[in-house]
Amino acid sequence: MMRALAKDGVVEDPKRCAYDPKALVGTAAGECGTFTAADADIVRNIVGRSAPSE
């Protein structure tokens, strides 16, 4: 199995990363307020991944 993270901890290929930004929904995002479902969708669009099926 190929790894998505390099040895330095940086994601080399976001499309192979299994992390779902939806896990951040409801958490503080500094002065920007709270991380929302719309924010999670934006992150998914940036890395070119669809939402995982539930």
C-alpha cells in the first residue's frame, strides 16, 4: 500500500489521503469562526475528492 504522507508529515498526494475534512465541522477556526460543512466541501473541492459515502 502506498502512503499519502511523506516522511516529513506533509501530504504528498491529497487524492490518496483518506482524511475527511468533515471531522473538523463545529471546531474553532480562529478569528474566522467555526469550521462548517460548507468549509469541508471547499476543502474537498480543492483536493479534488468527493465526499465519502456514509
